[in-house]
Amino acid sequence: QRQMCIRDSMSRRAGIQDFELSTLDGEARFPDIHEFVDAELRGWLPVMGIHLDDSMVENIHNICKQRLAHFCNVGGGELVMPTSAHIFSGGC
């Protein structure tokens, strides 16, 4: 149901008549929680015009260490979590 709404809305706005929407499920892997959080805070957020000061980044890191610990491999510390991507393809 949700995929149909997304597909129909996107295709109408883009003027695409022939299209397909598929979802790929996989895993996201990072060496540790710190690397994952830094990728989000110092990588993606600035791309969207959001810049956090160092004390805010440190605070978020501390919170994430606790809340994301269950995604870490025992002993290795590698962060592994499920993720998915929606792939929209079509022609005009």
C-alpha cells in the first residue's frame, strides 16, 4: 500500500508513465558506533545545511553509545544493523 502511494506520487510529479518501485533489504556495517554516528553528524547533516557544534556532537555520541549497543557484534565492536533502500526506475 505504502509503496503504491510513493510510486504514484513520484511518477505523477516527474511525468513518468512506465515505472517500477522495488525495495532492497540489506545490512549497514560500520567499524563501530562512533564511525556510524560521525558519518551521520559530520557527513550527511552538513550536506543538508545542518552544522552541530562539538559539544552537541559529543553529547549525541554518548547517547548513541548506549542506545545502539545492541547492534554491535560481541567482542569486535562492529556495528551491524538492518537497512533498506527504495529503488524507483522508469521512463518517460
